[in-house]
Amino acid sequence: MAVNASPAAAGAAGRPSRPPGPVLEIRDFSVVYRTPAGDLNAVSEVNLALNPGEVVGLVGESGSGKSTLAYAACRIARPPALITGGSVRYLGRRAAAPVDVTRLRPGDLQRLRWREIAIVFQSAMNALNPVLSVKDQLVDVIRAHMRVTGQEATDKAAWLIDLVGISRSRLRSYPHELSGGMRQRVMIAMALAVDPEVVIMDEPTTALDVVVQRDILARIAELREELGFAVLFITHDLSLLLELSDRIAVMYGGRLMEIGSATEIHNGPAHPYTKGLLNSFPSLHGPRRELAGIPGSPPDLRNLPPGCPFLPRCGYGTPACTEIDMSLAHVTSSADPEHQTACPFVLPDTPLPQPDQARAGNPDLQVQS
Amino acid sequence: MSDRDAIVLPPPGGAPSAAADRGPLAMEAVSLSKDFRLGRGQTLHAVRDVSFSLYRGAVVALVGESGSGKSTVAKLLAGQERPSSGAIRLDGQPVELGTRRAFRLYKSQVQLVFQDPFASLNPVHTVRYHLERPVRLHRQTNSRAAVGKEVTALLEQVRLTPAEQFVGKYPHELSGGQRQRVSFARALAARPDVLLADEPVSMLDVSIRLEMLSLLDDLRTRFQLALLYITHDIASARYFADEILVMYAGQIVERGPAEQLTQQPAHPYTQLLVASAPDPDNLGSLLRETAPQRQSRADTGPATGGCPFSPRCPFADDRCRTENPPSHPVSARRSAACWHLDLAAPIALDRTQERQA
């Protein structure tokens, strides 16, 4: 399917009609980690919407707040994580009216989780129960969230395991008898067990070999088409997201730096950090390019500089950057009307800074001759 | 090695290495094998008949998926595991690790950098301690001033400057990239000839990986290091290495100059690996692709005799399933272990014939 096709078209056949608008809408969302040494601003005023049937990629380095954002939005982030502001509006096809996840009572939250929003965690080895067989774990999930008989649950478990491309004979296996790739497939089957509207995937293939990774991602894309769920895909691997996503959101230092269609992020990245990330991947195909990487290291969230958190590593930085408010603005020159960036100075057509300027922000390289 | 006969073994591999242009031969692995006993009479052949050479100032990349045996090769070369058969030669001499003294001498010439900079540094010691120890051990200097000067020089070499700011720090006070720099500095403290880097950047954030690779690149040029770069990321090997060795199930299935091998892979496994790597220019491809009904290595189990890749290979026939193919030349500096190179890599082979004609 085309990257920008209407998301509502995906897998909509034969399903109850849904209300218009995003299925999940995160607004002005902030999360801190309350530590004795002071608050650590893990997520600051993030706005992110997920349309029905859409794959949104959330990319960032470790400590950028990408996982915290997703976990806090489902309210599974534990103290010292604390939601300090914003809302998470959920409106699925089974729901009559939108709910604010941040205000749900425990019972309602229980009904929302997994049935409406499911999560695939990074480490399948730790997420599966080592003393239960695959079938028991799948049946467990199904019966916890749906009123079905044991036989129906067993049938559904077999259907699910087919769905993710594992033979039914493996239903009786225990997690340690499966390879890493198969365990991750089982996790995906679990997430899809009760037909959720939104599936959050937190680095689901990071620990896997590239061949297995590609097979699993192609399967996810297929299932998305078939079942019509929306995916929030969290990873540090931007090159992967460009192949997988409809839209991509870039996070750095707890803030959203840029969001836009995969095509626009690839062809006309507007934020210097996105440009840097794109230039950090050695490409296997096509001509060899000059690679730059990004000098310096990720920010200390306890001690963020005023203005743009990327400033110390930015080749385009100016004194005015310490005063910007990091709100997103539309990129007027972009083909995607929803393409937004937090950097008011650098646009897709801004020329690259000279190499010596690019390194100016990095004390590491300044001293080095 | 205990195997004294190693000296008479023929030089590894038929084709000359693409890394040989860079400098003199430093280290050779000759028909290295390593078996692990699993109990119940089962044996895991982690490394099977692996031969290659490392040259001063050159980077050889060893690429493979997890479980392919690439880290075992590093451990064999570092002297941490003893090979079941085969030999290692350093500067033409067979490696003898019988005594502690010999082992220490070997370690001063061959150093290993690990993947995880969080686990490889001791959390209760400062950067100074981590660097002073190898300096004292391998350089036989005990004067405090000389050691201190050396530690400062090491930190400057890995661009942790100003050095005074870093010597007193503990690992937890450093970022992942800084920690890996300390690991590099520690390896350099012995002034080695050979550096074995086992996935040196895969634990680091994407944005700093390139910088670390360019640091490694700089160090190998400056010190004429023979570098073995072990990785699962064939794209980084394309940019960083002179020669690439592709490992599958303990064997080297293909070898050749980095650019040629990645652009025209000859072995079906290398082709699968290259086709599977994320390609940022291929926008939305995964959304269009249908999931292949491919079997992974773990699904198929170990191949019993024959080519280890045959259970997954689209070209496999009866011969592949019974006879393990030897290495065939693809071009002057390339070879691949496959019976069906004419089917799998007609383009790569065509070029050779043109050149020969």
C-alpha cells in the first residue's frame, strides 16, 4: 500500500464503522522521574496522534524518553515515573465515547489494557512465563479479556499461532524450547490475542538477526493490513522505520523534534537532529556516501540546557536557540501538510554547515587537533 | 598451540586477501576448529576449519548472525579458548601459550575489546586504575611519573580530553561512548599489534557509532594495528573493512573485498543477509512486502552433513545436503563455499571470466 494512503482504508472491510479522528491522541504529555536529586524530565509536552490502522514510528536514542512516553501513556510506568501533565484520549470502534486514559479508574484501565491497547515488549525471554506452555499463555490472555469457553480459547490460540507463522505443533512448547525469533512471534500473537485497536511495539526485533527481523516486520505489516490495528513502533533504528512506517516521530531529550510522513522525513528532514540521524547509518545499497554521525553525547535530562536540548551537538546552533520554546511548527516547504518541526531556523533547504562549524558544538573534538 | 606441526601447514585460503595491500602479515588463523561437548554424546561444532589472515594497518570484518561462531573465533585468537584443532600464528611463529609468561607476552601483542562497555569495566575502580594496571604489567614501568604520563597519552589517543577530567572518574560517571573509549585505551595500553574488536559499537547509540568507528579507524592507521572487526552489521563492515568474511554455522562461507562482496554477494546466505538489511532508501517497502515463508536456522535445526545453509537455501539439491562444498574462487580476491555459484551468482562470476579472457 502507498505510504500516504488513507489509514481508514486499511483492513476496514466488514468491520463496524468507527468514529472519525485518531484512535489515540497524546496531548501536551509530560512525565518526570522523581528522584532525591530532583525531577528528571523524561517526557516534556509531547503531542502525538495515532490514526486507525496507521504505523507510526517513534525514534530516539537511549534516554530520549520514547519508551517512557509509550508506557506512561498506557499508565504502566511505575513510580518514580509520574505523569505531570497532559492527556491521552482513546477512541476505539468498540467505545461509545472517547476516554482519557490518564483519568481512568483501575477497573476501567484493566478493561482498556490489552483489549484496546496491547504492548509487545523488547525482551521476549523475560516477558514470557518460563513455566507455562505457549498455549497456556495464549489461552490465559484470551480468557482474561473475553468471555469464551475453554475450547474457543484453544481454537483461537491455534489460529493466532498460525497467524504469526509458527506451526501448531509448537503450541505445547515452553519458551526455552523456542528460538528468539519464535518467542518474539509468540509475543506478537499474545498482543493480537484479543483484537486490540492499538499495538505498541517497543524495539520488538532489536535482539534478533536481520533475516529474522525482516520476516517478522513483514508479517507485522501484513497483519496490520488484515486486522486493521494501529501500530506505535518504538526503535532507535531510523532506517528500519523508513521502510516500515506511514509517519515518523523523532524524539530527543524528552521532546518531539520532528514529525512527518516517512517520505518527507527521508527526503526533506527539517530538524538538524533528524538530518544527523539519517547521516549516521552506513547504507548497504547504492553508492557509498560521506557519513558524518552526530558529535557529542546525548543530554543529561536532569540538567537540560535552556531552549533546544540538541543545541550542544547542533552544527547549525545560534545564540537564539537558547530561547526557543520547542513548540512544533509546520514545515511550509514540505509536501506533507502535517510535517512539523521544533526547529524554527533550519528548514529542508538550509545548506549543510561547514565541517568545522559542525564540530563547533563538541568540546571533545575541539581540543583534538 | 600444542600442535607443533602447525608450522608445516599450507598458508590459509587460496586467494590472496584484500587486506594484504595495507601492510605486512601480522596474524594467521590456520584451519581453526572448536568443538564444545554438550553432554549426552553431543558435540557443538562452534568453529569449523576457519582460516584467515590479519595484516598490519588493515581491517578484516567477520560478519555473521548470533550463534554463527564469530565470538568464539575472537576468543580463540585472544587465547581465551584453546582450539580443538588448527593453529594460530603471530608474525609467522606458531603461538605457544603454555606458560604464564608466554601468555602475558601474547596478551601484550593481541588485545580484545568487548561489546558491552557497561560490563567490561569494573564499577568500583576509576579510569586511572583501569589504565595504570596494563601499563605497569606490559611496559615494565613502575615510575609513577612515567605511568601517569602514559595514562594521559592513552586518554588523549582515544579523545577523552582533557585527560585530567577523566582519570578520576568511575565507570558510572561516564556515558556509554566514553566507557567504550576507555576500553579502547585499555587495549592500547599494551601497545598491541593486533586488536580484536567484538561488536565494539553495537551497544552504543546510533548517533555515536560512526564516531567510534572513525576513532578505531584512526587508531589502526596511527598504530598500524591489524584489526579484526566482528559484527552482525554488514553495512558498517562495508564502510569500515578492507576484507569481509561471512560466517555461517561456524564456517566461513564467503570472503572478499568489502565493496565487491556487499554489492554483488555470491553465496546465497550473503545474498539473504544483504537483502534483509534495512535499506533507508527503500521507503515503505515492508508495508508492501509479503512475509516470506522462510525458515530460520533455529527452526530448521542443524544440518546433518552437507552444506550448513542447505536447509534454508533456494538452490539446494541432493548434493548440497550430503556434501559440504569447499571454497570456490569467485574472482581474483573472492571465494565462496557453494556448489551452485553459477546459479547463485552469475553476475559476479561473469566478471571474473571477462577479466580472465
